[in-house]
Amino acid sequence: MDMLEDLETLQFEYGIQEEDHSWLYLLGRSHGLMTKACAHATFFCKLLHNLRKSLQKKQTSRCRLAGLREDTPDDDALKVGIIGGGHLGKRLAHTLLQLVPIPADSLRISTRRPEALDEFKKLGIQCFYHNSSLVEWANVIFLCCLPSQLSNICVEIQTSLGKACIVYSFVAAVPLPRLKLLLNHTNVLRPQYQCVEDLASIWGANKEITAALQDPVILQATCPYSPAGDNPQYPEHCTGKDTPRSQALRLLNELFLSKHFEACEKDRASFQKFQAQDFVSKAYAKNLSGKRPFPWFDLTAVQLKETPFSQYLSHSTTFQDKLTHLYCDSFGITLTKEQEPEVSTGFSSQ
């Protein structure tokens, strides 16, 4: 796109009538939504990747202490599948490859036209048209298809979905309860974005997403936590395994809290670590022993109602700050004191 920058007659805006110029802000808004969607998917995959690494390290340590042979199967790697090879699917694949980064052999794409994805095949990514096969293999599935295609895709994949497989849907026209019904699956995420003000100018309609996310202003504008919108439920996505409660809380504290507080002793002293009642009711937490796992969370229900964690997030300004720092750190951006005050995002998210 940079090659066309000074060629006025080849610009998108050139053929548009002057009275229609007021609609050009939609270009920036569209690119902003795409950037934010890819950024959140990347952050989510980074969290899952780091969680799996932590579990693997603890398992290895236990094996060493018990004198058992260390086992490091291929299944320890996070496996990501994308259904849909259109504009969003390709942008998402590029972002995950470069910024998580996901190895080429841990990413697969199922699309009706795999022959159009030669650029990914050259990188060693498997591209084919077999949705159910992809779902059987993957830990996380991103739905990047058209709304008109969704019903048929859900029929194809619902019997192949494992209980732990997370379906992350970008199909904005289909609400979460409908998705849950179509997939017969509760491990479903569907981010929702609402434009709260016009910040089209910061996104840059021609800017590559991976480059845009190295810009501190743009990165902060994509931050998942926004007081104007609904709250993310990332920690609740990480408690659904058959992991004892005490170990799950320890992993969550390490994943979300440790890095930033290493440099902030004042915050460490004032901040209370995650406890069971931050995720379940106090009555349930009281009867939940350290060796028992958390209950299996219905992620569709978590996104549709207030939960102990959403209450915790809305009241804990320390954790809000930590989440912002963790998010920016995951993209290699360290916030300075001047950058710490909240940036208006232009989009609120759930």
C-alpha cells in the first residue's frame, strides 16, 4: 500500500463524490475493529500458551522429584485452527504467526478455497477444506466465516468438538445464545465491540496490523479492559481444567500478577492475590477444598451475566492497571509513567 501513497488517482478516496466523503471515517473504524479483534485473539493465545507452559514445567518438576521419566508430548503445544480464509482469517493468521508467535506446525486453516492460501502453505501451514478434522485437532478454533455459512459449519463440527476446545467466534451477526445452541457447546467466546467515539484517525486504514500493534497509542486503544464497556473474563477461561483449586490459583497469580509486581514492591504489598471467591460464590468457595478443581465454567453464561470475577475486576483498580501492563508487555511495549493514564479506546469490548 505504501507504493500507492503518493499516487492520488489510485487512492480509494479518489472516485468518491464530495458529498459522500463524510462516510470515509468508516474505513478507519473498520480497520480499528479488525486491529482490535486480532490484538485480543493474540493476547488470548499468549495467555493460553503461557498457562500450558507453566503446567508443563510443574509436571516436569514433579516427575523429577518422583524419579519418573520426563514426558514432553507434542500435545503440550497450543494448537490453533482458523475456519475461514478470507480477509479476517488471513489477517488473523499473520498476526498470530508473528506476535504470539505460533509455530507454523501449530496453526492450520480450513477454507473452501485452500488453493488461494499459497502464501501460508509456503510457510509450512496446513491449509485444507475439512472443518471437522480441524476441530478434532485444535485446542482453539477461530470462526472467521460469513454469517450465512455459520449454520452449516456448526452442523459439521459440533460432534467433533472436544469439551476443552475453545471456540472463539468473530461472526458478529450471530448472538452468543444462538452460537451455544448451534454448536451444542459451552466453551464459546464471542467478543463484542461498540463504537463509543470516532477515533478513525489513529488506526491508519493502510497500516499492517502487526505494525500497528507496535504503536503504543494504538495498542493502548485496543486494551481489553475499558470502564465504558463490559469486562473481559480471561482468568475464568484458565480455570476449567482438572487442576486442583490451590494449583489453579497459584498458576493464575503467576500468570497475571507476578511479572509487573517484581518491579512494583508497593503494589505487591497492597494487592491481594486471587482467591477462590473471586471466581465462585463465597458459599461454594467455603466448601471447595484445595485439592478439588474449580467447577467447569459455562463460558457462554460467564459472558452474559455478572460474575464474582466481573465484580472483582470492576472494583479492583490495581488489577485493572495490572491487566493493562500485562497486555502491553505481551506485545513488547512497556508503559512509561506518562503513558499510564487511561487512553479513550474508541471501542468498548466484552
